[in-house]
Amino acid sequence: MLTSIRGLLAATVLSGSIFVAAPAFAQDSGIELSGNAAIVSEYRFRGVDLSGGDIAVQGGVDAALPSGFYVGTWGSSLDEDTVGFGHTELDVYGGWGGEFGALTVDVGVIAYLYPNAGAGDYDYVEGYASVGATVGPADITVGVAYAPEQDGLLDQDNFYVYTDVGVGIPNTPISLAGHLGYTDGFLTYTDSGNAFDYSIGANLALGEVVSVGVAYVGAEGDYGPGDYEFTDDTVMVSLSASF
């Protein structure tokens, strides 16, 4: 617990030190910087627990250009024994986002890196694309991600499709969100090779920066070394900040 709290504080302080100079930098270069930090009761990747039921510390930094192109990085602590990933995940990504009439589009590539992994190659690269729209009070996004055959996936591929729905409750700081995804390939973490994942939750904004959230999360399948099931349904809580 103490290590996790120190990690969150370090991420928060780092983000703060970066963004003190952000307004002047953004004004001169046209680059917009943003950051985030969070502590979560579990780290769930597409419904699968990658922190062994323990608290995870997470954070990231993004840089966006006026043209719509962006780059960023995000990291999370992991369970040391989860399928050999080690204790750290670091994601590096880049892409382009823009609007076409009432639709928002996002396309890019992300590299999932595990610098403390055990023997073998666990890093892999995935391409992604999504389309979003506002329908009545709801923001709806449909997306797809594909990781081609590569060493980090044991020469297998992975296909993922999902939809997200978000609704803000009028005149309140509360928003609701739902998610449904489907994985077909190596990254199901199950014996079946395909699985659905799902979540439904609520978020409470505590001012402009900090928010707390709660969500019910799970995935199909029964994967889990030993007696621990990494796909069991759970209730997650989070404390996050965006800068």
C-alpha cells in the first residue's frame, strides 16, 4: 500500500512539474500537453485482472498538435506474477483524431511494453480505430483493434471490437458509462480463444481536476494460474486526476 501511494504521489508531482510550463510552451509551439494520474483498486485490461487483485498506480502524458496528430505514453503497475509480465506496463502510442460532420474519428498505433517481464518476448504492437457520435444525451463510440502475428503474441494475432456509451446526468457532476467488448485471439487470456468483456459504472467529478469512480467489471472465461481467477467479476473503485 505504501509503495502504491508513493508511486501515485510521484506521478502527480511529475505531471504538475511538466504542466507548470505547458501554457507558454503550447502558445509558442501549438502543442497541447495533458496528463493524468490514478490509483485503482485493480487494473483491468479488457475485463481481465492484470494486478492480481491488488491496487494499481497509473498515469500518462499526451501531446496533441493542432492538425489532430498526437503522441502519448501511459503506464500501470502490475502483479509481479501475472503471466510473466513483470511489475510494470508501459504503453507508447500515436495517432490522429478529427471530426467529420457529427462524427469523431480516431486512428493510431500502440505498443504495449513490459520492461520487467520474465524470459521471453512479451511486447507487442496493435493498431486501433474508432468512430464516435452524440445521440441524444449519450456519447457512443464503436472501435476496433488488431494486433498482427508477432513474437510477443507467440506468433498469433488478436482482434478486438467494442462499444462504449457515456451519459452525463444533467445539472450534476455525475456521469454514467457502459462498455461491451469482444476479443478473438491470443489476448483473451482464456482457454476458448474468444470472450466478451463488460463494465458499467459511474463517475463523480470533484471539481475540475479530481474524480472518483466505481464500476462493475468482468470478462468471460476461467483463466487463472493456481486458484486465482483473473476474469472473475469485480467492483472497482478509482481516484483519478486530469491536468
